[in-house]
Amino acid sequence: MSQHLATTNELNSSHVTTSIDIEESHPSSLTKTISLNERLGLIALIDKGMRLRAPETPLVSDLFSNLWELVNNTVSGSRIDRLNPEGMRNGFKMFEINAETGENLGRLNMLYLKKPIPCYYLVYVEVAGPFRRKGLGNRILEYFKDFLIEKSAMGILDNIIPEEDPTYSIYSKQGWEPLEVFVGEGMAKGENNLMIYVPPRWQGRELRALVLKMVHHLKRKRPAIDMRYNEMMVQRTIGEFKELYDALITYFKAEIQTRTHTPLMQFMFTRFMTKLVSFRRRIGTLLGYTGGESLEQIVLDPEITALPVRTYPPPELTSENPSVSGDEEKWSLLPDMLKQHPARFIESLPNYGRPSLKSWLKESGRVSTDTLTLGDLMDLGFDPTRLKGITIDHDEFIFERMQARQMAELKKREELLKRIESEIPDARPGNARLRVNPPLLAIQDRGNAYVLRRKVGGIHWEEAIEQLQSDPHLRPMNASMRIDRVILDTVRRANEMISGKLGLREENVSDQLTCFVSWDLEGNRPLLMIDFTSTYLESVWMA
């Protein structure tokens, strides 16, 4: 459970600010104007670095003209709606902060608990990305505090904001105190982030027993809270995707009407589609998600699904020269054309032939050199163009595309991989050999970062399990040997080993690193070691 004092532009990086129904022919979309929130949604699809490098180009000024002044004016004129009791559902309530024009800028979501003391649990606060650090989060929380005082009810929340974040102390400045102030030390795992607000009516009383009961009651309701939270976020995000799609249709109405598919149009719809596909994959693992808010309600125009994939923006959106960091020797071995035009050259390389892509190509009667469309990405369920294969000095490597803003995360990951290699060099989780596959080179161009790594004899552990459970040749083997359980156990042990040896939280390890398991890529089968006592993977790689 978390509350997001920040942006919903990432479901947990995939939110975009935007909610509209879509007619298949989009008649209204081609005549309507783009609202503030729709403009903000379009901005979220373009990397901030690209915008800042080329603010005066005609295309950019058309979309972003006077926007930040408009943002400031909107924030200064915003107001908070009173609680709407009719909006309650399973105890959940919501505050909204709106501009005078009616634009929604942020929300506070909470759950009311009656026992053992009147209490409102703050589920999450969401503020649209461009409005961050403009006082909206504070404004919502101040109103929430006034509401608690008015109701003489306690407040409780999870403060998951990192300590290094400038907003970390936002709650303590408004009178929220850590749980340990009320109950002392010895809190259970997961309770050390809880904070309590005590309204004047309850101040000065002995609250330890009541707070302990309140926390216990909250823990019992936690699965239901998580499920409702997921349901609300999925529903909200789908609405935002629908409105963003409508805004794109409106913005590119001239190109659509004349069937002139410009590079910018292809790029923007590709960015939209890759986020949509990523979101669809991630919500399948949410607790309590049953598919009731299916993405099938987002109907894409056939002309849009037929657009070819374009993963980097046209030159008018970027002006800086490419930058390189990492292994200079590897850079010197790269082709001259790649050095001159990195994004264009790398994106022209063949897509990495992961098993799921090969299976899809075979089933659809396609070949690897066929141009992929946005409809293909939706059908595949992932973006195969993110990984490109390249041979350098007779060795096989892979370029992985990521957004340039993720470079700071990549640096942290590289440092963690170095620690694993130096501090636990002989680790063998589940008898498998633990290896690392660090980034060798990073090239930034056209708002993207292209990270070079060695090609290893393995695939992502989740794809391995998918293959074992879906491939007709692998299913019988998996049924008899339960290889999927071996993979799950090995990955879990690897995360636990890294966490324990390096003194890190296990969830941080799994969030920062990607685990690959040994796999015969040509034969599409797991690489196993079998002896008299056990069956285990040959290797696992952390990347």
C-alpha cells in the first residue's frame, strides 16, 4: 500500500494525466480543442529533456505555448471540493482539488474505519506531474487535517517517501507523528512507515492501547484495502489512457484526415502504445484485479494500429549531439554510421530474437525483417524493438533502449552489480551460479538511452515461466519436472542472498535488478543441471 505524493504519470510509472469515451470514428475528437489536462497528458509522452533542449521549434511551441503560465494560473485559482458522502464505496472516500475552470488537478483517497476509534486511513494522494512542488499536495493535506479535526477522528498513513526526497517531512510539518511515538519500539515489519495524526479532542490521552488496536484492525483489512486501491487505480488509469488517446487524435486531426503520417505523429502514437502495453502487462499481477476494467474498452482506430513503430522523435524535437559514457574500447569498435547517428542506426538493427517473439512471428506467418506496427505491439503484449542484437568484434551484444531520464537509475544499478561481483563472487543460489551482466556502454540520442550489454545464454525469468507453461513442447517436461518451481525458487534465493549479504531490503533488490535464467536460445529450452539429488539451473544473471 502506498500513497503517491507526486505524479500519477507513472503507474508506478505508467499514469498519464487524462478521461473520455472514444467513438470508433472519433467524430467529436476531430473538432474539439485540447484541454489543459489533455495537453499535460501529451507532454507526459515527450521526455522532459527533449522539450527543454528544443523549446522554440514550431511543433513544440504549438503544443506547449504559454503552458507553464497557464499551469501557474490554474494552480493559484484552484479550490477543494467538499467530501461527497454519495461518492463512498466500500468505505472509500475522496477529496478533489479542481481549478475554477473545473479541471481536476489532484485527489486525496481515504478509507473510514469505525473501530476501535474513529479513524481515516489515507490510501494515497495523487497530484498531476506538472503541478508538483506548487503547493497542491500541502493544500490537500491541510484540508484533510481540518477534516480530521472537524470529525474528531484520528488519521493514519504510510509515509513511503524516501528520506532523501525534499517532500519527506511534509507530514511531520503538519503534525503527523511516527507510530513508535505512541506504541514504543518493537514494531512489526511494515509498520515502521506508519504515521498518526491526533486531533485536539484526543490529545493528552493515553492512546497506546487504542492505537495498537487500530493498527491491528487496519492490518486485518489490508487485503481489502489493497484490492480496492488497485481497482480504483486501474479504473482511473484506463480513463486517462482513453482521454490521452482522444487528445492525440485531436492534435493530429489534419494528418489523420489527409492520411499524412508524419514522423512526429508516428512517434507520439508509438510512445502512447508502448506505455499502454506496459500497463496492460503490469496490472495482471495486481492483487484483486479481475479484468473488470478491461483495456478492451480502449478502441483504437484501424488507421492508428496500422502505423509503423517509430521509437525516437524527429530531429526538430532534439538539438543536442549524442553523448557516450562507459567502455571507450567498445565505443571505438562500433561502426562509424552508429557513432554519427546512434538512434537511427541502432533502431535499424534486428530485434533480439527472444523466444516469445520467435513464437509470435511463426504463428502469424511473419519474418523478423517485417516492419512492426502499433497493432502488432498490442497483439504481442510487449515492445520487441526495445532490444536489438549486434555483433562487435565477433562477440554478440544487445542494445537495450530506455528513456534518457532513467540514466540515474542505471548508474545505481551498475554500482549494485559491481558490489555483487566483488562481495559475493562465489554465490550459488539454489546451486545455480550467480553472475552479473553490467552495462558496458550507454549512448544518449534523440531522448533515448541505448545501453550495451553482452548477450548471455539466458532469458528473463518471467518469460522462461511463460514458455514452460505455454509452449506445447515444454509443457510435458514442466509437468513432470516442475521446472517453473525451480526457477521461482532460484530467483527468490538469489534476491534473498543479495539482500542478506549486501544489507539491502529484498524488495529493493527485486525492483532495481532484472534476473535472467540459463536457457538454450536456439532450442528454446531451459539449461538444467541434473544430479542424483536435485535439478537446478546452470546460471542466473543479474542485470
